[in-house]
Amino acid sequence: MPQKVRKAVIPAAGLGTRFLPVTSAVPKPLLPVIDRPLIFYAVAEAAAAGIHEIAMVLSPGLEAVADYFSPNGPMEEALKKRGDAERLAMLHKIHSLAEVTVLEQTEPKGLGDAVLMARAFVGDETFAVILPDDLIWSDTPAIAQLAQVAEEHGGSVVAAKRVPSEAIPNLGIIDADPLGEGVHRVQGLVEKPPFEEAPSDLAIVGRYVLTSGVFDRIKHGAAGALGEIQLTDAIAAAIGQEPLHAREFEGDHIDAGTPAGLFAANIYEARRRDDMAEVIAELGLLPD
Ligand code: UTP
């Protein structure tokens, strides 16, 4: 009987080298889309999906990311003194979103290794994984769309999106048969295939609902592409043993894991926000 997804893991221990020089001192998860850091969006998406137990996997030295979710006494006092109820509510919202546990990945050995750090936190439940670099704006939280498929079909679910051919060699690609309504039965997953060998144009996006069996598969899997311990390989190893589905989610996705992507996410978000309307109009960035 498939269980309800109650826990989420947010792997955020990567080096963020593509954001140098800023990431030489500022952790990538704290880079903002206007005034909210990437990590906020990930936690808010989980919370909106009713998932309130969250483990953040951080590398040593990224304590500032954990601090973001801890109460900030001096700031709170100052806002109270000024009677700034609006900003006080913003501050409280950060802390009330979820119960955040911080886990450490001592070396950046890959996404699979980062997820493995959450084994004790997860136990034997089916759990969510949210990559903070992947931003998704949708009516139903993307992770909730995946959880629904897991609850209906059992097993694990990956988020999927159709991508242009030039993007294929940089992404995890899915070999799947359509089941209907944006759901596909997965036959295979390939990490970063050459375009000619790609089984489809369906790419994995950074949202997963995984059974706890993935931990053993990560542990016993060999290091894959680029010498890193790949999550994709461990998920693919379950094919034939338990159901694996891909959910072509509804919503707008931007990979904010590069400077250009983060810039695009800022423009996207600014177009949605009333307080940015003036500057968006001045810059000629209104939607067509
Ligand atoms: P990326 O592939 O974007 O790597 O990780 P990165 O290190 O963050 O960034 P670059 O490539 O150096 O610019 C995808 C996700 O997996 C996490 C990252 O934090 C990001 O959320 N990750 C990656 C870990 O938590 N640990 C790792 O060892 C690697």
C-alpha cells in the first residue's frame, strides 16, 4: 500500500562552481530570486505540498544556509520596535514553513551521495527530493504532482520535461512509455547521453519521490558519469524490481543553477510581482 509522502530531502551541498566568483564566499542556496533565496523556494514548495519534515544536506562551511531557517533575534527585536508588522510576518514565515534538520555531506561526491546522507532521517518511508536549483512555478506544487503518482501507482517517480535536442547531452534522459495524463512508465534512464544515443527528449528535472530502497542502490552502485555517485543510476537500478514513473509536471520550470538561469528566474518572478511592475515596464521587459 503506497504511503503518503511526509519527508523531503533537499540536497544543497554542491560546490556551485558555475557561480564563481560569488560562490567563493556566498553559498549557492542563498543566491536570491529578487529577495528570496533559492533554498526558500524549495522549502516553500515542500510545505505547500503538505511536507513539513525536511532535511537539508549541506557541505561544511555552509552554516549560513542553516542559519537562514533559525530565528534571528536582533532582526526580530528591531522590527518589533519599529512596529513593522509586515516584515515581522515575513521573518516568521521563514521559520514556520517546516521543521528543518541539517545534515552534512563532508565531501561533494555527487547527488547520490548527498541523498544517502539522509538515510537515517528518512527511515523506510517513501520520500521527496527537491533540488533547489530547479525552480518550478505551478498551481499544484510540482512535488505534490509526483507524490500523487506515487500514491496511485506505488514505487518511485521522477519529474520530467521535454527539452530541445541541444540540451540533451547535459541532462538525465528518460526512456518511457506513455500511460496517459502526463504519466509515463519508465524503462530506462541515461545520464548525459550523446544526442544520437538519447532514447527521447524527456529530461529528468530535480524533483523525485523515491522509495527507501534507493539508499542500498546508491551505496552499492559504482561511481557513474564524471566519477560522481549518481542518483540517476541508483533510481534506474530499481527498474524491473519496483514501479518507476515519470511525471511530465504542469508548471513553468527554470534551471537556476547557472548565472543565465538565475537571471531568467529573476525576470520571470519580477513579471509576476506587483512591486516590480514599474521597473519591468521601464526596462521594456513586459510579456509580449
Ligand atoms: P550540480 O550538478 O548543480 O552541482 O548539483 P553543484 O556542485 O551544485 O554546482 P556546479 O556544477 O559546481 O556549478 C545539483 C544539485 O545536487 C546538489 C547540489 O547542491 C545541487 O542542489 N549536490 C551536488 C550535492 O548536494 N552534493 C554533491 O556532491 C553534488
